[in-house]
Amino acid sequence: MKRRVVEFFAGIGLVRLGLGPDYEVSYANDNDDKKRTMYIDAFGKSGDDEAWDGRSIHKIAGAEIPKAELWTASFPCNDLSIAGAWRGIKAGPESSAFFAVTRLLRESRELPRVLLFENVLGFLMRDAGADLRHALQDLNDLGYAVDVFTLDAAWWTPQSRKRLFIVGTLGEGASSFWSSTPSRIRPSAITEFIERHDLVWNIRDLPEPPVPTARLKEIVQELPGNDPHWWERTRADYLFSQFSDRHRAQAEAMIGGSEDTYATVFRRVRKGRSMAELRTDGIAGCLRTPRGGSGRQILFRGGRGRYDVRLLTARECARLQGVPDDYPINVGLTQALFGFGDAVCVPGIRWIADHYLSPVLTEMDAMVTESVDA
């Protein structure tokens, strides 16, 4: 039997995609109509239209939410980053939506057994961890033991994208494991946070994540030289002129190669000047939404004595998030970038489902069966 899921801040459905066939979304909430278009295109059943709630989460009552074993929430990160001026989870108008989820939990007819939250690492660092502690305490007050860990999309796809995950398990749920030895999943910043805070923890022993092997060239679409995605020469040369001496030397080394190689470029303001920064390690930078143009990651191709420049395509952005090519993209580039830039890495979510969520839920089922038999 499939596990029932309620997802908040559903976006374009990549959490749903990552959870896989053992889970069934019975309710999805997001007030972005453009993302809803991509979500319905991807999952396409008439029932998904009925399950989608496009209201603000602040206007929903907990009694309206159907029963489910799992709730997920990739709530807004705006106020937990430098870009959002570090306003924080309590004062920030966007990230404070976390507490809209806990309000719905308090109002719900039946608490889900497991919760999964996702956000940026700033959630851990902001106000020396006070924001994260406050959020976890709120979950404790609802009866959830908590766990915290981090995953990087680069462990599965060629994108540097570190994210913080919180799992809440209702009651005893699963055996508690704790090791103060830092690991890739729980680096020292997390282990030190756990040791400092007297919360109801339920730390699960997890396997080592994959060793990164994916490289940028694997997600690149081979577009012909006359494809309109490629920039005309004047524009490409202007970007080249924005490289520092170090990045220009890296670009020239690529150009001098016997075959085409790929790198990504971000524009940044350094000392009041717009600069282009080249990344040549085979990993793309973190996908972002294109607010103000800053999120538009640029692809640089060099080799055989020449170079070419263009933006990453929507399909390439999808691949950086581990989205299979049968996921439909029927919207323009800007809308697609908003969708994928605000989303999660699909194989990372699948890893969490396989190694955390499904085992915990299975253990909970066994505990219920044992109590009934007794």
C-alpha cells in the first residue's frame, strides 16, 4: 500500500518525484500558479487538479488537510540567507511560513507520523542557530523527536547545492543513534549544534552517501552552432572581457584544448565592478531563481581554438536537479528557471526516502502491529 503524502510549498513537484512510486500525494499546496502549471503538466492526472490547493498557506485550516503518514515542506529560504538580509524565521515574512506548517499540525485531525522539512544551510547558521533551535522546539512541543542532517546535490548530479533537512518522527518512532564524530551527512556544525541543545532528538544511523562522480558535460545538450541559444560574438566577447586574469587564463586553457570542455559562469559584483567568474571543476554552481538576472547561470564551451557562450537551457537545469528527461517542460526559460531554481535534487530526496522515511514508517507499522497483537 502506498504511503499518503501531504506536501506544502509543492513547487513543480520534485519532492513528489523524488519520493517515488511507494508514496502517493493526496494534497499539495503552493500559491504560485506558474509552478502549478509545471506540476500539473508533470503529473497530469485530473485528480492532481483537485488535490492542488493554490491558497496562501496562511489561509488554510488544519481540519481541511487530509490524513497522511508524511508531511513535507520546502518552505521559503528568503529570510535565511544573505540575499534575504538574514531577517530570520520569526521576523522574515517568507521563511516564517515554517510556523504556518506547525499551526496546521496543531489544528489537524490526525498528526502525520513523519515530517520532512528542507531549507538552506543558513537555517543552521542564522543567529548562531537560534532560529533552528526555535523551530525544532516547536516540533518537540507537538510530540515529534527531531533529526538534522545535510545533503549536497553534487553527490548525485553535477551541481553544488548543499541543503539542510529536518525529519520529525512522532513519539518514539525509531531507535535513536548518536555519534559526535562529524561526517559528510552531519558535519561538525551539525554535531556541535546537537550537542549544545537539549532537545528531544531521534538521530538515525544513515549510510554514507555516494561519492560524487557526475560531471557537467553529462547534462549538456548538444546544440548546433547556429542554435539561437548561443550568444552572438559581441556578447560572448564582452563576457570574456569580464574575466579576471586568473579566470581568463583558465578560459584560454580550455580554448587551447583538443576537444570541447565545459564550465559555468556567474556574474558577480566585485569592488563595484561586474565580473565574470568561471568554474572549471566540472560542477555547476547552485541553481537559483532568476530574480534580477543573478540566477541565470552561463555555460562556457571552449576547445579547438574557439569558445562559445550561452545560458543553461531549461532541460539542463532540470538535469542538474536529477530530473529525468520525460519530465515535460512546456513553459518559457524564465519560468522554468524559477521552477527548478526553487526546487530540490530528486535523487537526494529518493535517498532520504529509501534510507530514512520508508524504514522509519515500516518500523512504526511494526510497533503498531505488536501493540495490537499484545
